[in-house]
Amino acid sequence: MDMLVSTDWLAKALGAPDLKVLDATAFLPGTPRDPKAEYLAQHIPGALFLDLSTLNDASDPRPAMVPTNAQFAERMAALGIGQDDRIVIYDNSPLSSAGRAWWLLRIFGARQVAILDGGLARWTAEGRPTEAGEAARSNNGAFTAACDDSAIASKADVLANLESCAAQVVDARSADRFRGDAAEPRAGMAEGHIPGSANLPSNLLLDEQGRWKQGDALRQAFDDAGVDLDKPLIMSCGSGVTACNLLFGAALLGKEDVRIYDGSWSEWGADPATPKAVGPA
């Protein structure tokens, strides 16, 4: 299974015993939308609600931090997700939040994970069937969660990188937030960005129909942002969600040496001791 699948592919695969479809819709804090309510009102047939907004380490005061092995395994068991299942993830969010779910599943050991190109919006625009309510969950999944910690960059790693410049940091937030011209959605955070980082708003990796750019068009998006795909990359954003879209886009181009700064700006911007820059990259 490819890491990006079409609506045609999914429509033909629905009902296969080893296929699990997950709704990974999540929104920024303060967004007046309820992902669970929207899932219950309409979802792809058989899709399970991942509840991505709560798939984090609740004991960590930073938002959206990677869950522990036990926490992740518990969520997979509750959903009946097996490590060898074919897992297709979609969302219905301006954040394209399926990217975060794809990354989490990968770093915890899922072997076959894909994102549905265009998400629920494309599925419904094509007139494909949906259903309401909770989908039935199977109990045949077995998932041994073992997080690949090498996929995660810490604040200490990013601070050290300011000196070494071994990796390029790329920020997925909007240009106005990156420049420091717009207030952050979480209280207690400074405006601006990590010094020396590039800015590539994650929506620029999608075309006008909300599908992923590929090939030369995708590479051009990175080039236009000044991202050097020959260097190791650390992706950042507000809280580690849309940064995963940058990682997914790089993965579509075959780029592997990419980490997520999981604390992202919610950690960096809240720490008065970290250096901060404003203005364009």
C-alpha cells in the first residue's frame, strides 16, 4: 500500500478484513467545531474515530506531546487496530491533521499506513457514501507500541542545532504567525519563530482541490521556501501537528532524515530563555 491513496482506491478496498479507516480530524484551540460530533454526523463507512486531540501524553503540561507506549497501545486496543493492519487515515480539518496521525502510527510501529488524498471533503464531493453514528469495532487487533525516539527532536536538540546548524528547521505555521504579526492561539507564548528557521505553511503542499502536490510541484514548494532537501530536517509548527504534514510531504519525495520538534512553538515560545526572531525568514 502506498503512503498516499486515492478515493477510488479506498472505495474498492472498503470491507477488506485487514483494512482499518481512521478519522483523525482535529482543530486548533478555540475553533468552534467539535470533531467527535462531526464524525458522528458523517464519516466514511466503517471509519473509526481516532480522537487525535487526546492522543497525547496527558501527564505532560505541553500540548499534544507524543503519548507513552502504554497510552498509544491502549488507544489501538480500544479501536481494534493491529500492527499489521492496512490503516488509512483521513480528516476534515484545515490543519490536514491526518499527517499527525500518520506520523504517530509510523513511529509507534504500524507497518502499513496511508493518508487518503483529499480527505473527507473529496470523498463527499465525489458523492461517495457516508454513514452516521459509531462504527463497529473489531477485537482482532494486536499492537505492540514501541516509539522510535530518534524521530523526535527535543528543545535541547533544537538549541544545540542553533550552534551546529547540522539540520535545517522548517516551520509549518502561517506566514503571519511565523513573522510575529499574528497572535498565537495559546496563551503565554511570544510571537515569532526559531532563529534561522525557514517557513513553509503546510497548506502550500496541497493543490487547489486539497490534494497533495507530488513530484516537481511538491519539490518546488520546498524550494520556494528555501528548504534544502539535501540537509537533515527538523519540522516545527505550533504544537507538533502540522509539522507532520511537512514531514509527510518530504517523505513523498523520498526524504527520510526528518524529525519532528514535538514541543514546537508551544514550548519554545513559552520559554523566556529561548532566542526568538521576528520578521521573514
